[in-house]
Amino acid sequence: MENLGVPLLVQLCLAFGVAGLLWPEKFVGVFDVLMFPWPASFRTVRANSIAAILLSLSWLLSMLVRAH
């Protein structure tokens, strides 16, 4: 069970990243709360979604390298 933590985190980052790219209007309200002093826009949601996808890919690569 302890081996499922990182792959689950990778899947969550990938899922939220893709969802943020496909439906940014649904995430703008969440980003308004998270980024309080700054107004959230579709551009910031898309930038954070791309960053989440890149983060999940880097974790996936590190898991593959560690496995071999």
C-alpha cells in the first residue's frame, strides 16, 4: 500500500491539469480563493494546468528511472 502514494499523486496532478485545460471556467472560482490578492483569469488557470501536467510528467519520469 505504501507504493501507491506517488503514482496516485501523479494521476491527480495529471487529471487536474487536463481538466484545467479543458474547462478553465470551472476552475476560475477555485483560483480566486487560492490566489486571493490577485484576480484569477483563464490565462492563470491554463498556466497552472500546464505546470501540473509538466510536474506529473517529471514525477513519472523519476519513477521510471528509479525502477530501472
